Amino acid sequence: MIEVLIVDDSAVYRDYLTYILSSDSEIQVVGQAANGKEALDFLKFHQPDVITMDIYMPEMDGFEVTRRIMEDKPIPIVIVSAVWDVMEVEKTFKAMEVGAVSLFEKPAGIGSPNSESSAAELIAIVKQAAVAKVARIRSRRVSASAPVTIPPSQIIRWGIEVVVLGASTGGPAAIQQFLSGLPRDFPSPILMVQHISSGFTRGFVEWLNESSPLQVYVATQGEHIRRGHVYVAPEEFQMGVNDRGIIKLREDPPEHFMRPAASYLFRSALKAFSKATAGILLTGMGVDGAAELKSIKDAGGVTFAQDHDSSIIHGMPGEAIRLGGADYVLPPRDIASVLASVVSKNYN
């Protein structure tokens, strides 16, 4: 049984979330709190498996209480937030930065056209969070590590024309770490798929731009990819690229229940650029992109998977490793270091 604490300043909304989550036989709501202070008081005597967390609350908001929980008593936290409020979206990603594992738009009320699908998605996200691995902020902070050396036999002899990346649960923080580890003069375009709840992609991109040395964009139809730029797949579209470097957005069916899907992007890039493709899989539930990462490696491209210890959920990268699809298994910042070294050697 997954035990959940609901934190929200609206009693009506707390009851609604309780109604949604309690409809699943595997979930039990064990407490409610109206603000961060009440949540901390509850945690003195209880240890729920998951916390759903509002952002704007009196006395102590969702960002501050998330920070405190992840510093002292880590528990998987799902931020349940409004996407129409720019300031709330900004604080939502700040909460992700300090350790929240996932986010979700406040579900539609009973009677809304998408109320059932919204409720089902929230239940799925809470279940994913329940198996996420969390650690104290102090141990999650990235410290300087020894340089990762590349054996001469593994240095590829051709230019990398495109980098493709896929991530899911825990991905926003991992992607932030990866991008912040790249040099400003990184010469290849980067295309990425992050599984994220509807409405948050633009806020995600804006948050990444605060720390990334490269410019990050929401990809648009027909856009020509440029060196040193990062393109994030928009919601509800499969993203591909052709051999002229033109982004193609399609309403093709989901893959692995996902649209956008890393598998679709990886296949497209491999078809367009063959062995001049670098593929990366970061933390996330499921197997999206794993087989396709192996295909990139088999074609002669260079591939990376996030290591187990730094992953919130090791599903996607773990499956790629199991299939033999990863040349390198590293934390996100070390992936950035090795990738930059490999790419620069081929552009020098």
C-alpha cells in the first residue's frame, strides 16, 4: 500500500485529491496538511511513501518545505501546481531543483472533459514517485569529480552532427546538471525529449535557460537545428529530424505510452545522421529509448546512460545498459564532460 500525505492550502482541493487517489486500491491517503509547517509537524510522527505538494501556501510554501524535507528527511515529492501562473511554474521548477521527483498540473474537476484522464495520470505519477530513489540535498549536490578519461580506442573518428537525449521521472534535475556541465562553445545541436505533464514544457525551458550555457528552446515545426542550441520536444507531438537538419513534428501515435517519445526521436536521428549521432538516456521509468540507444551504438554512434546511483529511477537507462546499448555509464555532469571531449576532438 502506498501511503500519501496531501499538502494544499485549499480544504476543497485536499479532499478532491484524496478522492482521486483513494479511488485506487493501492493508494491510501494517510494525512492532509494546509501548509508546509503543518506538513513538517505531520512528518515528525509519520513517514508516508509520497507527498503531493502545492506551491503557494501561507506560513510556508511548497518550495521551502520541499527544501527542508529533502535536507533532513527525504521523501518522494510530487508537485501539484497550476500552469497558468508564471510565478507558480517558476517555483515549481525550483522545487524540482531541490529534490522533488515529479510535477503535475492540478487535475481538472469532476465533470470536466478530461477529468478521468487527468485523475488516472496523477495516480500513475504517484505510483512512479513511490519507487523513486531520493537522497538528502547535501548528498545530491554535484561536487567536483576526477576527470573521466576516454580510452584512445573509444574516441570516434567522425564528427558528431546531432545529440539526442531522453529522460522521464527525475529528468529535469538530471538535464539541468548535464547542460550546466557543457561548455558554451559546444558545437553540436541537442534534441531532447523529457516526459513531462501537460502545460509545463515552456516553464521547463525557461528554467533550464537560467543555468544552461547553451540556449534552450521549445522546438517548432520546420526549424533548422543549429550548432550549440538545445531543442525540447513540445507536448503531444513526436519530434524527429531529417538529414538536412530540419525538425519534423508529427501527431503520430504514442510509443511506450508517450508522445513525445525518446524512441521516435532516436530512430529519426539515426536515420538522418547515422553514426554521426550521439544518444543519451537519463533517469526515468520504463524502457522508452533503450532499444533505440542500442541501435545508435550498433551503427557506430556514441551512447551514454545515466548510472544507477545518480538516477531517481533507473528504468530507461538501466534497460539500455542491460541491452548493451551504452558506451558510457556515468552521472549527468560526467556525461557532459565526456561528450564535450568526444565532440571537441572531432571538431578540432
